[in-house]
Amino acid sequence: MALELVRLAYVSTLQPRIDASDLTELIEKAAAFNKTQDITGVLAIEGHRICQILEGPSDSVKKLYASIQKDSRHHGVTTIENRPIAKTAFESWGMAKRNMVDMVVYALTT
Ligand SMILES: Cc1cc2nc3c(=O)[nH]c(=O)nc-3n(C[C@H](O)[C@H](O)[C@H](O)COP(=O)(O)O)c2cc1C
């Protein structure tokens, strides 16, 4: 079903050469693109470790994840969740840089 809503979560590790200013640009572009695809979620960063949650129409999330997996700015991309959902849970977060602990607390308390 084309409009099936899914949640996909993965973890990865940024390349050592990537610094905070690279991420600011990446996140701005990502937020703008995700909006055009009705994709919401959260990007948590701790040091060089990444955890991102993407929620949205299954086709759009699948295509975006294929690009993210090929992105040479990070490695070790490991899917931790990929399943249909009835409704999104992270839409109010915006695709902005977040603290991992905040994200875990939110996920466990809502
Ligand atoms: C950790 C990480 C998270 C990313 N998240 C997104 C995202 O949420 N949305 C997005 O459009 N691009 C995101 N990107 C960038 C994509 O990997 C890719 O550069 C972008 O989709 C453009 O792909 P293209 O050059 O194949 O068109 C992310 C990249 C990294 C390294």
C-alpha cells in the first residue's frame, strides 16, 4: 500500500572528519527535503554516534533510507526498527539535532 505509514530507526557512526558545522548544513537540507516528503522524525547525535528515526509514507521513507545508507559521511548503518505504524510519534520534534537521552526518555514515556 503506497500510503502505508512506517517508522524506521537506525544507528550509525559519523566519519571522524565530520564536524558540527557539516552537520548544521546537513540537518537544514534534511529538514527541508523531509518536509516535501511528509517525513518527520528525530536525529539524535552524541559525539560521533547517530540515532535517527524517520516516520512517513513507506515509499518515501524507503527511498530516503537508501540514500542515507549510501552516504559516505557515516558508516555502520544498522537498522533497529522498520515497521508499519498507526500514527507518527515524533512529528513535534522536527529534524533537528537532539540529545540521545531526551529521545529515549520521550520514547519511554509517551
Ligand atoms: C546521519 C545522516 C542523516 C541524514 N538524514 C537525512 C534526512 O533525514 N533527510 C535527507 O533528505 N537527507 C538526510 N541525509 C542526507 C542523505 O544521506 C543524502 O545526502 C540526501 O538524501 C541527498 O541524497 P542524494 O545526493 O542521493 O540525492 C542524512 C545524512 C546523514 C549522514
